[in-house]
Amino acid sequence: LSNLHVGDRVDVVAVDPDADHRAEVVARGAEIVTLPADVDESGGIRVGVGTSEEEALRLAERALGSRLSVLASRS
């Protein structure tokens, strides 16, 4: 969690754990707009991202059956 900050740009990747499909980038350059105050026991964190309407709809669709992850650049 300490590696992400509000304002960072990330790519959001979807992976369906029940399918043989490769990971797919569903949003590029999404801006982190919210981070949780603390980390829960689930092993994941919920982050809010700002993106275009088209990418937001694709994210919502993929979230129904996929695991979403963010990739942050170290540049």
C-alpha cells in the first residue's frame, strides 16, 4: 500500500481465474483517486481509479468475473 499514492497513474489488468485467457489490460493510465485508510485481512486493497467512461464500463464488466490488479510504473 505504501507504494501507491493518490495521483499515481496505473494500468488496470483483468485475469479470469477460471479461464485459460491471458491477462488483459482494461484501463491504461488510470489515476488513483482514493486509497483505503488501512489494509484488511483479505490480502487485497480497494483503490478508486479515475478513467474514461469507456474504460470505466469495461472495468465494471470485467469485475463481474475477473480479478483486477493494478500495475504501477517505477519510472
